[in-house]
Amino acid sequence: MSSLGYKASFTDIYSAPDPRSYLRELSQYDYQVPQNALPWILPQIPAGPPSDTNVLDLCCSYGFNAMLLNHSVSLWQLRARYQDPALDEITPETLINQDREFYRSVRAPQAEIRGLDISQSAIDYAAGAGLLEAGWAENLEESAPSESLAEGIRGTQLITCTGGISYITDKTITRVLECLENPGEVRAALFALRQFDMGPIQEAFARFGVRLERQPGAHLRQRTFVNEDEQAQAMEETERRGLDPTGLEAEGWYYADVFLTQS
């Protein structure tokens, strides 16, 4: 569960078998953080052949980060693709097959990406469309990782999360790091709304010898507020944390801070 209880919930579209409803709904609020995070994630990918580079995307949803990282497409192109009325009448199975061919045609691999999310439908889509090397629908806030998950992420070199911080906490991060073969060498690129206290997550990394630091002045647009009440509560929480919403949340947007591991 998110600690930011005032945020609008999109649960009803998050269990759909493909990303059409999700992207169409969030496009109304100009959802864009995966695209804005891309220039920060790419430099963190270890050098080497993509087939030997292992990325774990936390709260991966339908595989949006994998869409952008491993393919020559933008989020704006994807939003247009999934809002095409021509897609309205086809079945999810047909869409998955079409998407598998589409993503194969624009593939520009950077890494092998594995995904973790609580939505089985989202994981099934991302795996079926060929976006994820492997995926698991598990909630590490509530239980320890399965043997399959623990073994599957053992060689992770980079951890990403663009939209899930606050839904996951240091508990998930700790359980992930405990699975890794070399947790002290892992890199991370995490993006957290300014309303969320990243201290416990930074401490979780520190227990494994990893420094996770906020990048000064880096504030990435996530989406616009659903309504004035959501904005007012977000601004109140921002100020409660001693931060100034002027020019940021006050202008009608959620903003995410950038957190990167430091060598």
C-alpha cells in the first residue's frame, strides 16, 4: 500500500490484461516519468553486451521502462499507439501478438530486463509481448520472495523503479538486496515523489555498503494532479517535509526526485 493515501488510485485499470486502459487513463494527466527518467537510467547500465547486463525493474507494471530502454520508441509514440481507435475491437491476445512483433521490429537492446510487480496481468502482458526476460507477480512488502524470484534476480546489476516508490518501501528493497549475488556492487536508479521520505530506503542500501544519493536540483515531472484536492494535499505533504512546492507542485504537477547509487 502507498503511504501517500491521498493519491488517486488507478487500481481498476491496473488489472487489465494489456496496457490500453492504463495508458489511455494516465495520458489524461500527461503521465511521463518513464520518459523523463530515461536519460538518468541509461548511464547507470553497466558496460558490456546487453545479454550479459541484468536490470531489475521494480513495480514494472506493463513493462514501460523495458519498452523505452530496449526499443527505439518514445513514451509519446506509445501513448499514441495504445490510444488508436483501431485497437478497440481486438482481443488482448491479439494485441499481445501484435505487440510482440512491433517491439521486435524496433528493438535496440541495452540490457536484459526482469520485472517485479504485484499485478499478475501486467507481468503476463510484459512477458508475453517479449518485453521482459522474466517477471514475477509478488508482493515483497508482505512476504519473502519465492525461490524462483530469488534465483531469477540473483545476478542483478542495476535496480530501477520509476513509479512505485511509496507503494514499496525499504522492506521490499531489503528483500531484493538479500537475493543478490553481489549486493554491495549493485547500481540503482530510483525516482521518488518529493512527498515520500527516502531515508529508510537509503538506509537499506547502506546496510549492504551501497550509497544511494539524491541528485540535487533534479525534479522530474510524473503527471498532473487529478483534481485540486489531490494537489492541495500533495503541497501540504511537500511543505510538511520542509520542501518548497513553488514552481513545482504549485504549478499542478507531481515531481519525482532522482536517486542514484554512488561509487
